[in-house]
Amino acid sequence: MNEDIHSISLLIVMVWPLLLAIPAVRSRLPWPGHLAIMPAAVRVILPGDSSFELSWLFFGTEFAIDGEVRWILAMTVAVWLLAATAAKSSKSDPTYDRTTTFFLLTLAGNVGVVLATDLVGFFSFSTLMGYSFYGLMIHGGNAEVQRAGRLYLIFLIVADLVLFEALLLAASTTEDLRYKVVRQAMVGTSSTQFYLWMALVGFVFKAGIWPAQLWLSSAFKSVPFSRALLLGGVPVSMGLLGMVRWLPFGEHAFYVFGMVIQMIGVASILYGALRFFTNATMKMLPAWSIITVTGFFMATLGTGLVYPALWSQYEYLTHPFIASLGIFLAALTFTIGRLQDTRPHPAFASRKVEDLSLWVGKWIGAIRRSSKDRLFGLQSLWRGSWLKVKEQPQRILDWGKPAVLVGGWSAAITMFVLLGLMLAWLAR
Amino acid sequence: MGTVITKIPWGVLLILLPLMGGMACFLWPRIAKILGLVLTFVGVLSVVGLGWQIMSNGVYHHAVGGWGAPLGINLYADGLSLLMLAITALVGFGISVYSSGYFERQHSTRFWPLWLLVLAALNALFLSNDIFNLYVTLEVMGLAAVALAALTGSRDALSGAMRYLLANLLGSLSYLFGVALLYHGFGSVDITTLAVQVKGSPTTWAALGLIGAGLVLKTALFPLHFWLPPAHASAPAPVSALLSALVVKASFYILLRLWLEIFGPLGGDVDTLFGVLGAVAVLWGSLQALRQTRLKLLVAYSTVAQIGYLFLAFPLAMSAGVMAWNAAVYLALSHALAKAAMFLATGNMLRFGGHDRIADLDRVVQRLPLTATAFALAGVSIMGLPPSGGFIGKWLLLEVALAQGQWGLVVIIVLGGLLAAGYVFKVLGQAFTQAAVMHESRAVPASMEWAALLLAFGAILLGFLATPVLSLVGIGSPFGAHEVMP
Amino acid sequence: MSTVFLYALVGVVLFSLGLYALIVHAHLLRKILAINVMGSGVFLVLVALAKRTGEDTPDPVPHAMVITGIVVAVSATALALTLMLKLTAETGNAELPEDSRE
Amino acid sequence: MNWNAWIPLLVVASSLLPGLVIFSLAEERVRLRSTLNLAGALVKLALVGWMLWGVYHGRHYETRLALLPDLELVLRAGPLSLLFVTLSSVLWLVTTVYAIGYLEGSPHRSRFFGFFSLCVSATVGVALSGNLISFLLFYELLTLSTYPLIVHRGTEVARRAGHSYLVYTIFGGALLLLGTVWLYTLTGTLEFTPQGFLNSLGEEHHPALIVIFALMIAGLGVKAALVPLHGWLPQAMVAPAPVSALLHAVAVVKAGVFGIVRVVYEVFGVSFAAELGVTGPLAWLAATTIIYGSLRALFQDDLKRRLAFCTVSQLSYIVLGVAIAGPIATIGGVVHLVHQGLMKIALFFCAGNLAETLGIHKVSEMNGVGRRMPWTMAAFTIGAFGMMGAPPIAGFISKWYLGLGALEAGQEWVILVLAGSSLLNAAYFLPILHRAWFQEPPETWPEERKFGRKETAWALLLPPVITALMALGAGMLASAPFSPLGWAQLIAQREFYQP
Amino acid sequence: MIPSDYLSVALLIAGAIFFLAGTLGLLRFPDVYTRLHALTKADNVGLGLIVMGLVVQAESWAAVGKLLLIWVLVLLAGASVAHLVARGALQRGIRLWKR
Amino acid sequence: MLQWALDALLGLGLLWLAWCALMSPNLLKAIVLFVAFGLLMALAWVRLDAPDIALAEAAIGAGLTGALLLAALARLRFAYADEETVGSPAQEEAKVRFPQWLPAVPLLLVVAGLGYVVLSLPPYATGLSTEVTANLESSGVSNPVTAVLLNFRGYDTLLELVVLLVALLGVWSLDGLALGRETAPGPVLDTLSRFLTPVFILVAAYLLWVGAHAPGGAFQAGSVLGAAGVLLLLAGWRFRAGLTELPLRLVLVAGPGAFVIVALVTMLMEGQLLEYSPEQASILILFLETTATFSIGATLAALFFGGRPQDDKEHT
């Protein structure tokens, strides 16, 4: 009985924000953001591990809460409560209603990611979270926000694609896609290396870790603090979480791979520190710090991969680390935001940003134009001869029309005679 | 009940009733329309009766005058004749219904007697087993058809009819010469007798040349099709339908019959020539049809192309006899129904808009939905798309051609279907759109619309009747007992 | 060579002559004449060869056929002439218009 | 009386007969017409449901009518047919509702609904065909009954689109016919058989069989919009939205793809086809189409055209799944048949809603449209994400199995194609979503119609929402019994694991 | 050859000479009226002579009657037709030939 | 030898006349030559022991066809605006667009080929003559040609009468141009026609009667009647208005009508179409021939007349 309640509570944690995301449902409710996170908060507080299996969802998936997850969930609750509080201040905003929807969708995705126990569930909810967060991020923003959003989106898409490939590799290796199983299964198969690199690239992109930090920094630069405070808690933390879950730590030593991660970590630290010191506006403070912090984390992960034995010694720290990272960043951003609240953002007079598609189209168009100019002579030559060719059948048809063949009674009868002769001759 | 039906000489009635009807219509113009309708309907019943008779008693023989061949004339009906009679009756009834609404009083009194006489001639032709008698029926049919083609008296109609008449006479004389040679060579004009006696000799070859050329001219096989489009395009709609659907089939039937009975075994390479000409006809007729800007001409050229298909069976029949002939017969039957429907529908459009320029059809689909449907359904059969009689025919033909590896013919068959689609939809496409200039329109009687539609339905329905029809055509095994290739 | 074949050959030549005239002439009246001459040629062949019985009386069947043929020929001629006249009245020219199509 | 022998025929008739009656109805008899339409759709659905249940329990439903002396018109309900039949009947119902709303007050509705019903009958016939000639018959019938729908508007553009459609499809039909007859002359049978019926033919026939395969694929590829043959599809967008919806999701294109599935699995047999070496080129063709369609879609400003090229691309997923020739890829391909249908029809409904309610036809006009029509755009968003393959929407499932299948078959390059396509999908869908949700709406819409407080009429709103939810459901509930995935697995099992 | 045969031959030759003359006239005379004159007169007499020549050979009186009837009819027709032709020519305005 | 020379002369004459008729630049000449050709043909028929045909040819082939052609030429002049252009050589030259020798090549081949075929036929062949002779007894007539026409192959003849009717229907449906100018026929023609008509009728009756056992019969008699009609028409005689309606048509239909009725009756009585019982054969044939004669005569005359006599009344 208790089991059931626990299980159902898990379901509610995910479904409730989804429900609230529908405007009609929440239209009468005050404080939807806070309300939506409540079940999660309750579940964090409630003791006991539990899991909930949905055999009909996707290929059958399971959600569970245990000690590790509880850390992350707690962080999530905290960050979202903070965000909800921050967002509440902008209720007069005309976009409030829609923002709330995206807010809640992101929230639902986030919770799902945290609670998922297998790769598919993780991937699915991270997709929901990622794309909704895009909406949340850029809503009502100016051109710069939109640009940042677009950057984020591109990274997100690529990351998702790459992760999808990794996922497929995992699925083709093992039927069971739970983290633990996958970790073990992915060691020592022909596609291991491929899987590792895919997962790494995917999460590096997702989390905005060093060479892919671009979207993160520009997001911090332009997005209002009430949403920017989510950056740390949502994409970055979840990216790191994903890495921890997907990669086979503690199973096997991957020297090259681990070294690369280590190097990424180091580079990240260096980069973050450098930027911190050369370009440290108040607003960008969280950005550079987060890059530095993730760098540390990466370095640790890399070490764990190079020395699996070492990993087991600090494995238990990873989740609290991620949790604290999220909360810390959210708090930092919130504070800085509050401090800056009175000062409006400077308006950016950037060029009008167009659709990606049209942008690509422009390029193609330009290439086409230039080639056309160059090939013009050739083309006209070709066209001329084609027209001539085209006239030929026409002429044949005209030729055949009345004068020579069809209408010419005389010719026709001659044909008749010839035909008769021919028939007789052939019949011999 | 059954015995009574089998005792009535339906075959003879099929000839005599329309004959008497034609004369009666001539005598009493006032009742012409009613009489025509009734008699064509009775014609349908008679064919059913004849079919019953044939199915229960086997092939139908009737020795006219009690003399029997070779002195007298024999009437003979097997499955092939029966089917031709049936299609004549059906199309004929459709044309009658249509005509009852089509003709004004003045033309009506002229139309009905001629029409019934054509019908009589057609029936007589399909029943005849005597090559000289065939000549006479051809003449009755031909002259009456010419008169009908010229009925409107317009410049185009007259010149078309004149061409038609000259071609007809030339063809008849050529045929008659062939008959003369056969008679003097083998002493008979009875097909069955001749079939036994004819041997390969200069006489036979010359007769084949003359008869073949004459009939090919009458059937309007390329390159002797020159007379057909003007004649068929300028005649009144029911007459065009009659000419395209039935009259050209009559001469084809004779050719087929003579080929099966007399010339086939001696034919030499003639069948190849027929095949080549048929192939060219398919392409040429279709291309010409595509080029036309006037609807009736388009339909007329389509006939040229479709006739080409009938001749494709000749080279294929060498080794796959029954199957190839089945295909040809099926194509002929479905073309008869479809083309009649098409011409009738065209007539409706012409009546409705006062013109038949394809580009100005002006939303016929909305305003004459039944007619447009008829045209479309007929088009489906002409194109050989399933489910339609045309499809079955083309299927059989393709099957034979492929089985023999006749790739040229395969390409022609497919290409012809594509081109047919081209010209049919050239019309239908315009039928949906609005013309730039609005036109006056005249009401079209329901009987005209329904006649066209029902015939078109018939063409479609034929697609589902392959099994019974093919078993009917097998009665009396007109195609001989050639083994069907697997 | 018996006269039978002589007449038959004349018939063949007449047929061809008529055909030739039918080809080369544009005037409809001449075409109709040509058709008639052709017909005569065919009839001649039919009847001439009927004399090959070796007795006094020739084979009567072709004779009957030819009588039928003659009647058909006159019927066709009458119709053709009427058509020609109507056409001439319409076009002002007793020839087939080469292209009556638009 | 054996009712089971008549049910497939009844399924076809349940839309055919109302269609024929509708033709004869006067224009203003809206209520009767709608009733007939909906009744037909419901009856069909009920019959299909019955058959689903029956087939699941191993019953046979088969109608045989003589067509030619040794060829029959066969309608048979197997798992594969039922998959397609169910899709068609469900979507027919939805589309009918939509069309009733969409065409309210426009001219020639009797004609429209008549052909609409014929179209569905033909589709259902295609699905249920038990041999190649029946398939061919309904396939051509489909061509014919769709044509009036494409040119329905009666404009010059419509006429040209219809013309182009015909040029392609008739040509394709001819090739298919040729292939079919040829095959018949070789084998003497055309009956669809699991794992094909050509195994027994000797080596010497293999070249001919390869040519036949090419002919058939070319013939079917026209409707399936494989790349050099896809030209008609974007043009056909001039048709009214319900037609485009049906055309793209269910009827025409699916008939082509379904035909390819049939040919590969039940005529040639997938292992035999692989042995012949024809699946490889087919896979490459499909891959090319996927990428090409996506690339072209990028440059379309016209919303429906963009969706059309998207269709070109997505259809080849199915072909790809078939051509990979493995059980898992088969599942992916076959299930995408349904999934793509659900998603694409929702997208087209939405596009139609935009056009009908706001007069929006171009992507560049869609700024802020999400605020004006949130439900519609929500449905659109689901569809779009589904197309991109985002979980948990149906498209994800398809891509999942396709990818897995490719890996299983050792054809890793397919993964790259899938990835590239997803990327491109995102590139042409996300900007739309961005505009719709995040750009400021203009002062006035091009041509707005008011529907009181609702964003649009109920009949227009419900279908996209329902189909979008179905797409979502098909993805989320993929493991539930009777889900498309479940059926696809059944089919794959039948193709690969039965003796 | 019996005497009656000689008579026949003589009559026939005489008739033929008349025909020849008439034909010559037809060919050589200058206008329609003079040609008609030559033709009808010569032919009527020529035919009469020929009929006579045949009458001599006739086997029965009935045959004689028939032959005479033919002559009478031809006379009648020839005269009438000549008249009609001349009348038509006059009506058409063809003038008489004058030296 | 003399016979042979005569036949050769006749053959050459036929060819020469045909050539002249066909190639004459003047249309009138061409027609006249054609009539002459027809008369020569009649001679040829006589030479070929075909007096029945000779009669038919003279009456129909040469006589009536000639009349029809001449009448057509006259109306043609009427139809042309400019009389002078008819058949003038200049126009003729202009209209030949086809190298004249070109068709001659295949035609020479035709002549050669068909000539060879004709010569290849066996010199003796009985055809169906023995069978005709064998059955002549029961045919009801003693003239074999009549027996074939009206008994053995009576069905052909029935259809042949229909051909005539069809031709007339065609001419009428075309509203053929009626006889041109209505000039007064003049006393000579008038007298002639009055005198000749009874003779024609008498001749026709004779031919009809004699047809049963000697050359002659319905066609010949009918064409003589037709010739009488032509003469009367030329003389300006017209049907009285009351007779142009049903009575005229009844006469026109009488031949084929009677034939069909007889066909039906015989079928009912004997079981086969046109199967006469031997005892009734001769009377039936006579009946058929009589009605046919009237019909043929009327039809031929009507064909000559052209336009529909009662046309103006029909619309009221």
C-alpha cells in the first residue's frame, strides 16, 4: 500500500507540472510555478526509495528515487522554487501566461530527467526539458536574447542527435537500457568507443562545457536573471548528470578518453578563470564561474575514467556536487539579478536576425547567382540548341498533318494500293 | 419457357426487326422515335435470347432460303458474333436513347430510318457467313453511315462524309475484287466452305491483299485513317458514336473472321505488317489526338489510336492465338462502349456550350456532372486503367506480348496508354477550370446525359466481367484450339 | 488465251485505270467516274471468269452478284453526286477541301 | 453464410456507397451529406475494429471475386493490411470532420465529398488487396479519384498541378502494370505471400526479376515520391487542406509506400530481394530522397510546400526501413507508415486552419500565430517535433527502430542519414515554431475569420488536436497492446520468423 | 450466200456509209446546228438501212416488228433530242454559223 | 479468229473509252464518253453471255448513271458561281499537286500482279453452276440468274433493295439540290414523254414477265420504269401534292417491304428465312419482282430528282 502511494507520488511529481502547463487547467490557480514543484518537494522530503514502472510508456520505462536522485531532486526543487519566485515578480508581463507554460513544461522535463532510470527516459525528458527551456529562455526577449536562444537551440539539436546515436548504439548492444546495465554492457564491445565519444560530445554540448560554452555565456549575457538562474540548474546540471549516468565509470579504464575529458576540464578551468579576470562584469560572473566549476567536474570525471579504482572513492560525491552546483549558481544569479534589477539592459542594435533556413537559402542563392553569371554563355548556347531540338518533333508533326500524308487523298490511295500489294506479297 | 426461347429464331429477328423498323420509320415519321427506341430495346432482348440459344444449343446456324452453303447463304453465330451483336445492341440502345433527345424534328425524321437500317446491316454483318453477303451488308452500312455523317449539312460534315464515302467505296470495291478472286479460285463464297478449300496460291494471296487492304481502309488503320477524323468529328454526336463504336468494328470483325477462318494459316508476314501499322497507329493517333484543340477531333483521333491496338493482336496471335484474339476482342468491345460514351458526352458538351474548343470548356464538371463523369469513365477505359474493359484488354495483350518477349509491342502498348491519358486529361483538366470568356449555355436533356453515362459505366463494368465474357467468346471456339502459352 | 481471260484482263486494267484516276484527280465528279470505272472492272472480272464452265451456259451466280453490284454502284453514285453538289454549294468548289479542320 | 468472406468488401463499400450517393445529392443538403459521410466512416471503423480483433485472434477475412479467368480480385485482411486500413479509416473519420468544417459554404461540396469517399475506398482497397492485380486496380482508382480533388479549386494553378500529378502517376501506373504483367507471365500467380513467391524461380530469371523490381519500384515510387519522381507532390499542394492532409498522410503517398512494402515483402520476399541485390540501391535511393526532400523543404516559404517536401523526405524513412531488410528495420519502416500519417495529417490540418482562419499561407506570415491560435499551434508543435524524432512523440519510435535496424544489419551509414535528416528537420521546423510562438504577431492577419471566442471552428480545431494527441499517444504508448508498434512487430514477425 | 444475204450486205454497207457520213459531218461541220443536221439525218437513214438489212435476215414477224419498233423509237428520240439540243443552244445564245 | 478479233477490239475500245472518259479535260466530254463506255460494256456483257447484265448495264449503268451524272453536272454549273471554270483545263492543271507518274508505278504492279493471278486461274471451273442447274427445278423460275437473285441468294437481293432505299434516304436527308431551273419543257419534249411513257411501262412489264425464263427481271424492268420517270421529270411533270406523302413512300418501300414480309412469312411457314415451298416459289418470286420493280423505278427516278419532293410539307 505504502509502496503504491510512493509510486503514485512519483508519477504525480511528473504529471502534475505537465497538467498545469495546460493554460486552461491552471487559469484559476495562483502561483502555478510554486504549485507545480510542490509534489516534487514533498517527495524529496518523504523518506524512502521507491520506483514506478510504466511498462506501456515507450518501450517500457521506469522512474525511481533513491539516495543519489534525492540530491538532484532536492536541487531541482530549490532551483525551481527560486525561479518561480523570481518569475513571479514579472507577472505584469503580457507574456506571463505563455512563459508560465514553458516554465512548467521545462520543470516537468527536468523532474523527469532526474527520476528516469534508463537512457530512453532520460533522453525523452531531456528533450522536453531542452526545447521548453528554449521557449522559456527567449520568451519576450530582445534580439540578443533570441540570438542566444538560437545558439542554444543549435547546440541542443546537435547534442540530441548525437545522444540519439549513442542511444541507438546502446540499444543495439543491450536490450535493457537502464543506466547500470548499459554501463556494464557498453564496455568492451565494438561500438564502445563510438558510444563514449557520442555521449561525451552530446553532453558537452548540452551542458555548455568548454569548447561548447558559447551558448551558455551568451545566454547569461542576455537572458533576464529570473530565467538565467535556471541555466545552471537545468541544462548544465542535467548535462553533467547525464554524463555521470551514461558513461561507464568505474568499470574499465579508458585512458585516451579519460585524458581527453581531463584536458577538457583543465581547459575549461583555464578559460573560465581567464574570462573571469579579463571580462568580469557583474552579470557575467555566474557564467565564468560555472564554466570553471564544470571544468573541475570534468577533470574529476576524466580522472575517474582513467583510474576506475579512484572513481569508487569519490563516486558518492558526484550527485551532491551537481546539486550544490545548481543551487549555488541559481542563488548567485538570483542575487546578482536582484542587485541589477533597477538597471535596464542596454539595447543592442544588432542586425536583424533571420531564420536559419532563409540564411542558408541566401548562401545557396548567392552561389547559384554567381554560377549562373559565369555559366550564362554556356547556358544560352545550350538553350538555343535545345529549342532547335524541340522544334524537330513539332515539325515532323506539322509535316505529317494534311498536305503530304493525311489529307492528300491522292497520296492516301497510293498508300492503299501499296498496302494491298504489300499484303499480297507478304502473304506469299 | 426455356424451350420457347430457344426456338424463336432470334438471329433472324435481329436483322428483320430493325429492317422493318427502318422502313416503318420512313413511312411514318411521326412514330419514328418511339419505334426506334422500342426496336433497339427489343434488339437487346433478342441478343439475350440469341445468347441463351447459343449457350444451350451451341453455335447458331440458319440456312437462308433453306438451301445452305455453298448455293445459298448461311447465317452463323458463335461466341464472337454474339459478343459483337451484344455490344451493337447495347451501344445501339444507348445511341437511341441519346438520339431521342438529341435531334430536332427535322433531323429526327431523317435520322431514325437510316439509323435502324445501319443497325440492321450491322446485325446482318455479324451474323453472315458469306463473303459476298458481307459485301452487301457493308454497303448498306456504309452508305447509311455516310448519309448519317452528312446529316447536319455543314461544310465540315459534307466534306467529311464525302471523304468517308469515297474511302468506303474504294474499300468495298477492293473487297469485292478479292471476293471475286476467291469465288473464282475456289468456287464458293461461304466462309466455312472456303476455309476448307483455300490453299496458298497466287489467287489467295491477291485476294488477301485486296480484301485486307479494303478492310483495313474501312477500319481506318494507319496510314489509311485519313478519312476517319473529319468524318467522325463533324457528324452529329450519336452518329459519331455509332461510327466510332460500331461501324469501324464491323469491318474489323470481317477481317478478323476471314483471318481466323481463311487467311490466318496462309498469312505469311502480313500479321507482322498489321502489327507494325497498328503500333504506328497507336502512336500517331495518340499524338494527333494530343495536338487537337477541338474535342471531337481529339476523340476521333483517339479512335485511330485505339484501332491500332486491335491490330497489335495479329502478330501476337501467331503463337498465342486464343489469348491474343481474346485481347483484341476485349479491346474492341470496351472501345465500343467507351468511345460511344465519349462521343455522346462530347455531344452533350457541344450542345451545352455551343462549341467544342477544349480550352473553353468552362467548368463542365460543375455544370454537366453526369456528362463529365461519363467522359471520365470512358477515358479510364480508353487509357486502359483498371478497373475497366480497356484494362482487361490491355492486360491480356501485355501478357501475351511479354510472354513472347515482343518488347517493341510492350513499349507501344504502355506508351499508347500514357498518351491516351495525356489526351483524356487534357480535356478533363480544362473541364474543371473556368474559361476566360463566359459562354451561353443550352440545357441538355437528361436522357442524353444518362445515355452517355450508362455506356461509360458499361465500359467500366466490362472490367469485372472478363471471365463470363471470355467464356462466351469461346463458344464455337472461333479462335481455334491453339494452346495458350503459360 | 481464251476471250474469257482477255475480258478478265481488261477488267483488271479497268480497275487499275479507275484507281489511277481516283488518285490523280481532285475533282469529285471525276473521282466518282473513276469509282464507277473501277466497279466496271471488277464486274468484268467476275463475269468473264464465270464463263469458264466449259458449257454454253456460264455460271449464273456471278451474274447475279454483278447485277447486285450494279445497283449498289448506282445507289452509291447517286449519293456521292448529291454529296458533291451539296459540298460544292457550300464551298464553291467541287473538290475536297484539303484541310477542313481548324 | 460466411460473413467473414464479405467483411473486406464491406469495408471498401462502406465508403464507396456513401460516396456514390453523395455525388447525387444536391449542394445544399449539408446535413444529409455529413451524416452519410460520418456514418460511413463510423461503419468502416467498426468493421475494421472487428477485423482487428479477429485477425489478432487468428481469423481470416478474405473476399475473392473473379476478374480474369485465372486471376481474382482478392481482398484479404492480414496484419499488414489492417495496419494501413486502420490508419486510413481512423484518419478518414477525422479528416471528414475537418473537411466538413473546412469547406463550409464553399461550392461543389457534393463533388468534393464524393471523390473524397472514393479516394478512401481506393485507399482501403489498396490496403486490403490480396494480390498484385487487385492492388494495381485500386492503385489506379486512387489516382483517378484523387485527381478531381487536386483540381477541385478549378484554378489554372490547380489544373497545372493536376496535370503534373497525372503525368507522374499515370506514368508510374504504366510501369507498375508492365512489371505486374511481366511477373505474371513468369510466375502465373500474383498472390501476396509472406516472404514472397519468387524463390522458386531459377537463376536465369534473375535479371528479369531485377528489371521487374526496378519497374515496380519506379511505378510505386511515383506515389511514394522517391526522389526523381517526387515532382508532383509539392505542386499538388494547391488542393484544399483536407485533401493535402489525406493525400500526404494516408491516401496517395502511403499507397505508394505501402506498395513498396508489399512488393519487397510479399512479392519478392525480403531475403530474396536482398539476395537479388536490389535492396541496396533502394536503400540508397531512399536515403537520397530523405536528404533531398529535407534540403528542399528548407527553402520553401510556402507552409504547405514546406510540409510537402517534408513528406517527400519522411516517406522514404519507410522505404529505407524496408530496404534495410532486417526485422527491426522493418518494424521501424512499417510503424512509420502509421506514425508519419498521424503526424503529417496533424500538420496539414494546422496549415489548413491557418489558411482558413487567418489567411496565412507562408511561413514568413506566421509571426506570433501561436498566440492567436494556441491549440492549433500546439498540435503543430507536436507534429513538428514528432517529425524531428523527438521523444516521446511517434516519430521517435520510428527512428529508433530504423536506427536499430540499420545497426543490426550492419549499415551504419543509415544512422548518418537519419541524423542528417533530423538536423534538417529541425532546421526547417524550428524556425516555424519560433516564429509562431516567440515573434510578435502583426496588427492584422491577412484574412481573418472570426469564430466568436474560439480560435477557430470546432470542426477545424478538433481534428488537428486529436491527431496530434494520437501521434503523441502512439509514441508514448508504443508498448501498449494494439499500438502501431505492436502491429508492426507482428508483421515483422510474420515476415521473418515464420517458416 | 443466198440472194437475201447479198441484199442484207448491200443494205448494211449503205447504212454504214450513211453513218460514216454523219460522223464525218459531226466531226467536220463548224457549229452545233449543222452538226446536228448531219448527225440526225444521216443516222436516221443509216439506221433505217441497217434495220432493213436485218429485217431481211429476220426469222419471224415478231422479230421484224421489234426491229422496226427500235427504228421508230430511235427516230423519235433522235429527232426530239436534236430538237432539244438545238433549242438549248439557241437559248444559250449560240449563234448560227455564217460563212 | 474473227470472234477473237472482235473481243480484242471490244476490250481495247473499252480501255480506250475509259481512259478518255477519265482523262478528258472537259467534264461534259468525260461524262458522255463514260456513257459510251457503259454502252460498250453492255456489248461486252452480251459477248460474255450475260444478257441480264447487259440489260441492267444499258439501263442502269449507262442510262441512269449517265443521266445522274449529267444532271449533276448541270447542277454543278448551277452551284458554281462562274460557269466557265468548270472543267476548264487550266483549272485542272492547277489542281494536280501530285506527280502523275508516281501512282502509276504501283498501279502497273497491280495490273501485272492481278493479271498474273487471273491468268493463273484454271481455264475451267464450274463454280456453282452445276448446283444452280440441279436446283433450278425447285426454284420456281427457269432463268438461272433470276433464280439466284430471287431464290438462292434472295437474301442478298433483299439487302440490295435496302441499299437503294438507303441511298434515297441519304439523298433526301441531304436535301439534295432539286432540278435546276424550271423551264418550260417545250412541246416536243412534252409530246415525246407522253408518247414514250406508255411504251416504257409496256417494256418494263415485258421485261418483268420474261425475267422468269429469259433475260430480264425486276432490276431491268425497274430501271426502265425509272427511265420513264426521269423522262417525265425532265418534261416538267411532278407528283401531285397529295401523292408525295405516304403514297410515294409506300411505293418506295414496297420492294424491300414485301421482301421482308415474305421473308418473315416464309420463315414462319417453312422455318427458314426466304424458304419458298416449291409450289409457291414462282408466284412468290413474281410478287416480289413486281413490287421490287415499282420500288426500283420510283427510287431511281427519285434519286434523279434529288431533293425531297414533299419536303416543304413535312414541317407543317
